[in-house]
Amino acid sequence: MSTRSSQKGVGMVEVLVALIVLAVGVLGYVMLQVRAMEATIEGTQRIQAINIARDLAERVRVNREGWVVNVYLWLGETPWLQAVHQIQTHVSAVMLIEQVRRV
């Protein structure tokens, strides 16, 4: 009888330890899911940013003259704007040369 009385509550302690281990495992799984959701949201935002940047670049490419005018209106006459205008003029000249070569 003495061994049986010394074993009282040991089964309950084993159950409590098992529950704690299970709770830690479930908590780890939940944190993993939260991180996965955050990564998914971040990926979606990156894709949206890339699409917006690509759209803006395409609009600038299609409407170069309007872009230069808008930069001029925003910045005024600055050395940076003069450099942009020179680059835009050079690009236009290169495109004209390429068109002449095709003909």
C-alpha cells in the first residue's frame, strides 16, 4: 500500500506535462502560420509596387514630352532639368537615327 499512496497524483502530473508540451507545439504552429500570412501580405504588396512602377515607367516612355514638361513645372529651370532635357534630346536623336536606318 505504501507504493500506491506515494504514486498518488503522478498520473495527473504526467497529464499536465503532456498538456504543456502540446500547448507549446500548438503555439509554435500558430506563430508559423502568422509568419506565413505576413510573408504573403508582404509579397502581395511588393507585386503591387512593381506593377505600379512598371505602369509609371511605361507611361513615361510613351509620353516623354509630357514628362519633361511636368518635370519643368515641378522643378523650374535647374541644372538637373537641363541634363534631363539633354538626355531626352539625345534619346530622341538616337531613335530618329534608328528609324532612318530601318528605312
